[in-house]
Amino acid sequence: MNQISELFGSKVFNDRVMQARLPEETYRAVRRTVEEGKPLDVNVAQTVADAMKDWAVEQGATHFTHWFQPMTGITAEKHDSFISPGDADGVIMEFSGKELLKGESDASSFPSGGLRTTFEARGYTAWDPTSYAFIKDNTLCIPTAFCAYNGECLDKKTPLLRSMEAISRQACRILRLFGDEETKRVTPTVGAEQEYFLIDKDMYEKRRDLVFTGRTLFGAKPPKGQELDDHYFGTIRPRVLAFMKDLDAELWKLGVLAKTEHNEAAPSQHELAPVFTSVNTATDHNQLTMELMKKVAEKHGMVCLLHEKPFRGVNGSGKHNNWSLSTNRGENLLNPGKAPQENKRFLLFLAAIIKAVDEYQDLLRLSVATAGNDHRLGAAEAPPAIISVFLGDELGAVLDAIEAEKVYDEQERQMMAVGVRVLPAFAKDTTDRNRTSPMAFTGNKFEFRMLGSGASIAEANIILNTIVADALAAFADVLEVSKNLEQDVTDLIRDTYKAHKRIVFNGDNYAQEWEDEAAVRGLLNLRTTPEALPYLISEKNLRLFTRHHIFTREELCSRYEIQTEEYCKTLHIEAQTMLEMVLRTILPSMERYAKTVTEGFMLRQKIVSGGEGTKARIEKLYSIIDTLYEKTADLKELLRETEKMGAGQKAAVFYKDFVCRCMDEIRKAADEGEQITAAEYWPFPTYAEMLFR
């Protein structure tokens, strides 16, 4: 136990280290920045830099880097050593306050959506003191924001920090109305459950589709998938358990609160869940988690797949974003208490979330829109593309009673009885869980279940923070001029629920009946990314983000361009990879096999008659071969068409409507070919080999 306690956070310049190494006045200044959002005095930076450098060097670090999160969805870093020229041709180890506070990067080499052109290269990284520095690969990593020369944000951290300030400001306005004068800051807290696949590295390297795109573009369904539900929570294989043990150790060193790990539903699929922390830290930690999953897997001869749908026919991988609101005094504002019907403050925050989700369902869907995630959401998989809120029986009944202006008839909590005397009795929860809901209340938090496995959680939380801040601001505007606060709070809760209850659904989100009902309710069903993208720059949403100073119009338009271009480029790479695999590997392999079967058939004909089954097999092989030649020619022509369009909305729709359809036709033919081609001729590891080895 002591070993784990000593290991945890050992590579982090955390509060314990700062308290031990910084002068008391400096330490207090840093804490005010972290806890209250106070600006950090520039004069303090040099003292922090000195202590940070000394600590890092003692840990074996030789370099430092400003670690940031550009719009690529992954992290970026440029390493500089601590050395500076010293006396007598020697060197000294230095790290200045200026180097801590500010770095410089080539802003035109990262996605900017037109904010930076090739000749406009300058960009800045700025230290984020609210997220601890850490050591990775003998390098001191300093979490930073990333902006262009003119100040436009080019990353995911800057708008996330802005959204945290926005929701804190508006939540504090509400708390003041309830007599809370002590809370100085409200922070969104998040626990991001991470799903992933592990496969053998040698098999991965034989699959060019996995190498280039992260998913299998071909693969016939194996005889067994996840039908028996025997992998979920099953005994973890020793090889995977060894990986998980090493992963935990590496994450714990970096202060990542890795807590729960288990097998997921699909074969070779697993999950890791952390303990809640502030959304800024949780975002940093999730990026580190994904990076370390890949590194540690390689040490064990495996590859970690974080694509949302690496294998067709079994569950894809997502990321459950458990979101709540906490005060700087440690109080969870989404805790309903023992009598939620009497907890008006909780109900007001709950009403704000319902209002926010209903009014900005387009943005929530957009926050998880990628080419990879379309394979899950559009296919009604965990969860479908329609946004809704699950409240459960108790909260639903409480709000229904408020709407009807009736007294809530509280039911006593039932004891769980399973009919075995030796098993302990325990109180049954007042509501069930709903794993099909996109936005489910689970006791003291909302679980936003739509994120893709490989995505940064920043996007979704920027949206969640901003839209809830907007609803809270509207509530505060009304209540701050109230003459009868208690009655007006009740009326506001009732009227809000009545106006937005269409977004509440406690049933099966997978059912066709819900899709039909959602259409009647007027809810959006944005099945694919190109359908969702234009909503980002709708006038309603432009006003939202500028009103709360999350994005300027220029920044938002740039993100629209970046996401549209990313969608087009992703599908273009997949299509090009598919062409290469078919033309250079699948077709030659099938033709060799067809030739072998044909020669065997002709030899048999010289000896005996018959062989109708073999003849039919030969005809089927050549029919598939002809189809593949025809469809790959079609795909080539479609890609030539896309080159004339650029990478805008028109191209995105074209990829969705035509390129994806043609790719599906090619895959269907190739997968059929795999099923009738002898195993020794098929050029790639199959699903059965990858998923069950």
C-alpha cells in the first residue's frame, strides 16, 4: 500500500511538491490562481520555474516542453534542453520564468481553419497553471494553451478554460440567490470511461487498413462474435492483465486516478475508468491515458486500437463522459439529496440542464461528430444519434408533480430481496440505469455517452459547460429581479420542464418506436457528420458562443472548416487505402486461388465427369473478381470528382452519399470473397484470428 502511495503522482509537480518547494507566499499565489481563477503575477513565475526545474532534474529530466492540444485531436510537444552555456566551456542547467510562461510554435503547421496561412507562422503556447506539470520520457511537460499571433485560439484547452469560467460565473449567480456567499468558484468535474481494443502487433502490421486508418476496411464476420455475452466482465486474460498492471503503474506515476478496469462486451475489447477530477485535468489525463495505452501495449507485443469502430459486426468503442458541478468547498451541485422534491436548488440546476440539452441538441450531437463515430451513432449503437435525457422514475415523478402543481407522493425506498437468506439486504436505488440514453442522470452526475473512443473529451465538455452556463444565466436574469424568490423558483422549474420535457425519455433509445416518437416531438436525428456540421455556424450558435466569450465568430468558423476538412480527409485516406488493398493484394490473391481451383477442375474433367460444385465456386470467384474491378474503377472516378471540390461542405456530403456507398459495395464483395477463398491464399489476418487469439 505504501509503495502505491509513494508511486502515485511521483512524476507530477503537484500541490504536495509545490507546498514543499515553494516559498509560502509563492505557493499561496499559485493556489489562488488554481482555486479562484486569479491571474498569476509574472514575478512569481521565476520562483516557480526554479523550483520546477530543480525538481525535474532530480527526477532525471533533461528537457522541458510546452505540452498542448491543437485541433489535431492529439497532443503536441517541442523539446528544449535545460542546458545553457557556462564558464570554461561547460554548461549550466537553467529554466527561466519567461520560458515557463510562454513558448513559440509554428502556428501555420497545425489546423487553423484559415486563421493562419503558410507565411503567417507565429503562434504562442501559454502556461496553464491550473493543470499540474509532469515528467514523461525524461521531459518536463508543462500543460499550455495554444494561440495564434493575433490571439485566436488554435487548441482545445483555451475554449475549455473559457467555458469553465463561464459556467462558474453563472452558477455562482444562482448560488448567491440561495444565500451562498462563500462559494468562490464552481468547477465542472468529469470522469471519462475509456474503451479500447487490444490485438497482436504482428497481426496489426499485416493489416494496412489498421495501420493507415485505425479500422478494418475488410473483414468477414467470424462464426462467433459477442453473441454469448461471455467476454463482458469475464476473467481477464493473463497477457491483458499484465498490460493493465503496467498501464496502471504508468498512469499512477502521472497522477491519473485510474480506478476500474474490465473486459467490455466485444471480444478483445476492454475499459478503463478513472475517478472524477476537474474537467481541465480530466481532459489532460485522458489524453495521457490514450497515449500510454498505445505505448504500454507495444511493450506487451500488442497494439491498442482507439478507433470508434475497428471491427464491423461487434460493438465499437466509446467514451462515457460523467459530468457534474462542484463548488470550491467540495459540494456536488447535482446531488439531489434524500428528498429531491424539497431541494429547490438542485431542481433548478436540473431544469437548466434539461433546457440546455433541448435548446442545443444540435451542438451536443456535433460535439461527437466524426467520420469514425458515425459508424456507431448512426447505426443505433450505444447510443443512437438522437439526443435525449434520461431522468429515471423518481426525478421524472418529482418534475411531473411540479408541472401538475401537485404534492409529490414520495415512495419509501424498497429493500432488495433476492430470495437467499445469507446474502445481505440493501436498499434498492430509486431508479434504474439506462445504457441506451445519450445523456443519463445516474445519481449525482450526468453520463454523456456519445463520445467516440479516440476523441478528445474537450469538445463535448466545452459544449456542456457553455450551454448549461447559458441556461443558468437566463435563470439568474429572471430571479435576480424577483419579488418572491421561493415562488418564482418553483414557477421557473415548472415552466422550464413544461417547455422542454420533449427531450426527456426514459425508455429504450434503440427501439424504432423511439425514433418515430422523437420525430413527432420535433427532435433532431443527425445520423452523420455532414448533417451535423452546418449547425456549428448557425446564427443561434454563433450568438451563444460569442455571448459567453467562448469563441469569436472567426474562431468558430475556423473550427467548422477544420472539422469539415478532417471528415473529408479521413474518408479520402480510407478510400485510397481500400483501393491499394484491393488492387495490390486482394485481387491478386483471389486470382491465384481461382486459377488453382480452375486448373484442378480441368484436370478432374479429363479423368471423370461432374464437379458442378467446383464449377459454381469458380464462377462465384470470378464474379466477385469482376465486381471488385468494376467497383474500384468507380471509386477511383469518385475520388477524382472530390479533388475538384476541395474539402468543404459540398465535398463532405459527396463523400457521405457516394464515396462511402461505393466503399461499402467493395467491402461487401471482398468479404464475400474472403469466405470462399482458401485460408492460405487470403492475404490478411481474419477477424477470428485478431479477435480471439
